Amino acid sequence: MSAAPVWSVDPRTGNPREQVAVEATAEEVDRAVRAAHAVRDALADRVARAAFLRAAAELLEESGAHIVEAADAETALGPARLTGELARTAAQLRSFAEVVDEGAYLDVHIDHQDGSRTPPWPDLRRYKIPLGVVAVYAASNFPLAFSVPGGDTASALAAGCPVVVKAHPDHPATSELCASVLRRAAARTGLPEDVVTLVHGFDAGVELIRHPLVSAAGFTGSVRGGRALFDAAAARPAPIPFHGELGSLNPVVVTGAAAAERAGEIGAGLGGSMTLGAGQFCTKPGFVLVPGGATGDQLLKALTETVSSTGSGVLLDHRMRDAFVAGVRERAALPDVVAPVTPGAAGEHTVSAGFLTVPAARLAAKGPHDALLEECFGPVTVIARYTSVDEVAAVLARLPGNLTATLQTATEGDDPDAARLLAALTPLAGRILVNGWPTGVAVAPAQHHGGPYPATTSTSTSVGATAIERWLRPVTYQSTPEALLPPELREDNPLGLPRRVDGRRA
């Protein structure tokens, strides 16, 4: 039986563009993982790793025009958006090179022998080492920044872990191009190309999570797909960490004072955020609590104007388009749900943006309207009109975990509800915004892109410097002779690493 072909498809027409590859068999997945595992020691040199990451960024930029063209043909995200995403991806690689150079991620602690302690302390030296081969499952909506050369791959390589990427079927040609760039960057800096390998196919993804030499996995995608892989990772004879980003509603609360102060500004900002990228951002504000009454009406008027002026868009593939159309139809049919701007099918291959409104009271208790509290991938948001802060609190108490939660407050004078509502939002998400919009995730040391389940399956971030921590584990050497210690833990600190010695930063 021949392997199934992997086609690059134009989402603007639904037509195949070219055959890119074939789906990997179980034997080919095994070879890819074993090849990665065999070269893991080559990544032990921090200087070489940092040079590799910088070379990857440079080669991505050199190949940028070709990569953007391929990605646009497969995703319809547009050259402007993809050019920005490529720049972000290159910057992300360089930022992890800086993390490797600095070395603080190793978290070195040295406690010298101290017989005066009760009980006595032996000599203890602790740092972090790479887990091993990491499986990365590429995202559909970010063909660069969260896919083959994206944050999971960059942070795993920075940690010293070889990577096997399972390509997303929505952009296989782009994935092949980017994998080729990373492998060339490895060769340019004297590393084996197999520090990064690529496989295609659904069955290949299942084989990958089960492979005994895979030590951890990173995933960005749907709740259903991510949960299946998460369960498979936990069911292995030796379970492995699975860092999955699965789904997020990204709730927004607009206080009464905020609506009275700047309803038009908030409505326009919401419209721009929820339609950005055809509503296909993982941080899209998909659920918004807006006060009832005249000020809330003004906000909805501005939102209507903004969304109505947004042209139809193409989603990443026709399966997602069909799910979006069916999802908004199901939600719009619920009692007391109104569509001031109707979202749904705009043409054979396109969708139109819109929003739904519902009384918040409908959501305060379990019932058929619970579908409105689930993510609908695409350019739609749900507006729940509330009559009191108690009603807001009751609805928030029913929300699942999220990547982000946003509070729109008054910018002048006191806002009597702000503190209480911020406290109610904080348990729901990993990033809390005040008077901003969640679309856009800065690659910064203090960033946290994660949240309570189902937003993510762990407490870690997939964006920012601390994303490297996912692929490391601590190990302590006790009473070990100097000659046997790794260089990172030797007394004279030959690598010049930041560390804590006897509880103090050295």
C-alpha cells in the first residue's frame, strides 16, 4: 500500500496546488525520532546552539520572499500579515539565542557543605538539563511563529533538545521550506541537520507522541486534537510532559463607567480585534460582557459600524469554514440570541464577520446557551448584556480557563467596579489586560502565553524567555568531586554563569 500524498491546497479556491510530500509511515517516524535522538549530544555546546539560532533567523529572512509567497498561497493570510509574522519568528529565534548566551535559564544553585545546619548539609549543586527529543505539533493559524520555526521549536532547540516537527496539513509546502532553512542553519554552524526533522500525516502525529524516545511535546491547536494527544502522552508506559495550547474564549468585561466614558472607542477597538486575521487568532476576544442601557447601546453601534465595514474573508481551510458557518448558525438559533451583524457564509469560499447578543442572565446557570461560552474559531464574538456587577460575577464564575482576560475601565476618575471585576477575571487567564485588546502577544521576558485548562494543559508559557523551561529538568549533584562535575557547576565557574551560591546571587 503506497503512502498517502500530502497536497498543498489553496484555501481561496479549495483546489490542490501541488503535491508536497507523502505521509510518514510508522517506520519513517521511528527513523526520524532515532535520527534526532542520535544527535542530541551535538546540542550540548551553548555557543553552537546560540549561533545556530541566529543563523536560522538570518536564513529565514534571506528566504523571506519565497516563504511568504508559499505561506500566503496556502493560508490566504496575506503578504503583509505574513511578512510581520516572519519578522516576529526571526526575532524570537534571536531572543532565545540571547537566553542561551546569558545562561540564567540553567538556574544554577550551589550550597556548600555546612555541618552546623540541622540536619547537616552536604555539598549540593543543582542545574537544569535538556529532556531529550521534543515533538512539536505545528499550528494552523500561524504558519511561521507557531509552526516549524516557531516558539516551541526555538525554545526546545535553545534548551538543547532536538526537535521532530509534525507539519500542519494546512501549510505543508511552507513547512518543508522552513524545515529546510533550519537544517541549512544547522549545517552552516557545524551541527547535524537532524537536530530538526519534519514528518507529515495524522497517523505520524499519533506515532510521534507514542515513540519511546520522545521526551516531551508541544502542541497548538483544537481542544479535541490536543486532548487526544495529551491523553496519549499520559497513557504511555513512561508518561511525558505535554504542553498544549487548546482553545480560549478570551473574555472581556466592559464596566459601566468605561462604557459611559468611551463607548465608541471600545466598540471600534473590539471590532478591529475580533476580526483581525479573519478572527483566527488564538487570543481573539470571543466573549464580551457589556452593560445594558444607552451606553452599552452606543458601544454596540460603534461595533456594528466597524464589523459591517470589514470585508469577507477566507479561513485557513474549508473544514474550518464549514465549522464556523455551522457554529454561528447553531448559536444564533438559541432563544433570545440576536445577530445585529450576521456572521456566516459570504460566498462559496469566504465568510462574513458578525456578532451575537444575548442577555447575560441566560448564561448565569447551566443550559442550552452554554454553547455561547465555547470558542467559535473565526470572525465572530458574543456580546452578553448585563444589568449588575453581580450578574457579571455569576457569568465569569462559569467560564473555562483562557489565555487572556480583559477589563475595560474608565481612564479618568474612579471606576467603582474595576477592582472587584479585575479580581474576578484574574483566576481565568494567564494574561490579564486593562484597557487594551488581547490580539498580539509580545515576545518579551515577562510574557505569559498560557492559562488554566482548556487554554493550556500546563502552567507554562509558549511565548517569551521562560518558554525554555518546558524542555528542561533539574538535577542535583551531591558531594561530587570537582573533576566529575559538569562545567556549569564547578567552583571556579569557568562558563561565567549567573548562579546562587549559599542562597545569595553570585
